[in-house]
Amino acid sequence: MSWAVEEWNKGFSPRVPQKICNLGSQVEKLKKECQQRQHWLESLEAALQKQKQKAEKEKNEAATLKRENQSLMELWDRLEKAEEKISHDLQVKESQVSIQSGQLNSTKEDTERLEQEVKR
């Protein structure tokens, strides 16, 4: 079999087989480098996919938090309106109590005056 290896290079200058051998070595080296880069590319693609999934998850979480925040803000607005209504109702009732207290005092004074007139 070695004769077949040696037969192909007959008729060439001694540098041609050496050059072909060097080119063959370069081809093997480039094939390995290509495989390494392919593996590296696949790793990067996997990492990119993982980052995309993470970004999508965070985007969904952000949307959920935004909806929850909106809901809480609406609840806050309803509570503020309820507080304002209760505060207004309290002021009205305090005003009514004040008026009735004034009327009571006036009635007491009238009663005392009438009692004094009756005594006379």
C-alpha cells in the first residue's frame, strides 16, 4: 500500500508533495477550528435563547405588577373618595349637632326664663 502513497507524487518537484501535505494539515486544522466555532456558536445560541426566555418571563412579571399596581391605584382612589364622603358626612353631622346644641341652649334659657316668670 505504501507504493500507492509514493506513486501519486512522481513527476512533481519535491516541494509539491510537501506543499500538498501542508495544505492537508491546514485543512484538518481548519476543520477542527470550524467544529470548535460551530460548538461555540451553538453554545451562544443556547445562552441567547435562555436570555430571551428570561427577558420574556421578566416582561410578563412586569406586566403582572403593572396590572396589580393599576388595581391598587384604583382601590386607593375609591378609598380616598370614601374617606372624603365620610369626612363630609361627619362635618354635616357635627354642624347639625352644633345647631341642635344651640337650639337646646336656647330652649333651656327660654325654659329658665319662663320658670322665673311663673315663680313671680
